[in-house]
Amino acid sequence: MHADEPTDLPDHVVENRRHWDHNAPDWVANGERSWAQDEPDWGIWGIPNSELALLPDDLTGQRAIELGCGTGYVSAWMRRRGASVHAIDNSSQQLATARRLAALHGLDDIVWVHGNAETVDQPDGSFDFAISEYGAAIWCDPYAWIPEAHRLLRPGGRLVFLGNHPFGMVCTSERGDTPAGLMLERDYFGLGRLDWTDALDDPGGIEFNMEISSWLRLFRSTGFDVVDYVEIQAPPSAVGLKYWVDAAWARRFPAEQAWILVKR
């Protein structure tokens, strides 16, 4: 930990930093592929932006922030669409990959920050657009990062995020040793904090999720209106097991969700 970083980080932030610093080498190749793409695609199954429109085609003149940027490819896509980009991630090792790829692709003006997306060192109303794909969306406490995203956005600014669908989590073993199945493995109500530190397969990391009604109440109380909500279905071309879900399962049930919100 650097000398200027807080020493009282929440336990999930500390664990997720350790987890992602350790696993960062496993995500370099994926980052390299995504940085090289002209057309964004999203989630487990690589749904193209033309079908799942999470990024506008033109972000010229807008200030954008990526909350939990990982290797930074979403930030690259936003910069190429004309935005000035501020990207924050909890893992210094992931950011090392992001900085290397930014230099390789000539996007040295993206601002990369090592920190916790639940507390961003930027003034209120600094950004027009905020996004998270499997960053803050699942690895940060929603009761911390959603209000923080709201604070960072100007009135009328948009927050877009994609992560695990609660249905997928309910159908996934708490032991983390099998993909999502046809049995209910955990309670839906009170889903909350998902601790994978003792998982049998790929142990480590603490995620968050909750009931759709709880997401909606949080958005309303924070000051967001819902523009769109997408329960993502695996496309017909998808086959086999990807991460924690099989394509055949994900054509029947939602493994991922995407929210598009606007600040009141």
C-alpha cells in the first residue's frame, strides 16, 4: 500500500485488491484483444454494442469515468469516441496493463488512478458519463458506490453498468465448484455480500449483488431514474462453458444484467 493511501479500507476492498493483483496476469490477453477492437462488445458472450447499446457512438466533449477499469479497454473505447476519460481501479497490477496498452495504442491522455471506486477523489458533478463493466458493478458495495457515482455525475448525467444477474448468483453453488445450475443454491432475499475467499474453484474476492427490487429502491432513494434495464441472454452462436455459466443455461435464464440510469 502506498503511503498516501488510506489505511482503513473496508475488508472487501483489501481482499479484492489482493485477489486482482494476484490474478492480473490471467487477464492480460483478454485486455490486449479488447483494446484492439474498434467495436465494443459486452459481458460473458461479447454482445456487440450495436445490439446492447451501452456506449453512445459519440462522446465528443464529454467527461467520462470508468469505475473499476481493470485493463482499461472500456476507457479506450470511450476515448476513441471523443470523451476525456478518468479511470480508477483497485488493482495496481491491472492498471500496469492498462497503462502499457494505452501507450501502445497512443492513448496516453487517459487518466489512470489506483484507488477505491466507492470513494473517488474528484469534485461533485465532475462527469457527464460513468460506466462499469464487471468493475464496481460487482466488486464494490452498491450502497457505497451507487451514491458515489451519483455524486460524481452532473444532473442529467448517465450511469451504465453491467454485471452478474442475481438469478445467476442464486443458481450458483456457494462453494464455487460448479457452474450455474437448475437448483436454487442460496437465498434470493438478502443476497447481499458474496464471499468467494473459501471457494473450491478460483478462491478469492468478495462480490455484491441483491434483489432487483432492492436495486430499484436504491436507485430511487439515491436520485437515479432508470432509462433501461436489460437481462442479457446468451446468443444462439454461444456454446460451452464460459467462466461460471454454460451457454445452454444462459439461453434459458439470465446470467447478466445491464442498467442504464440518469441522474435527476
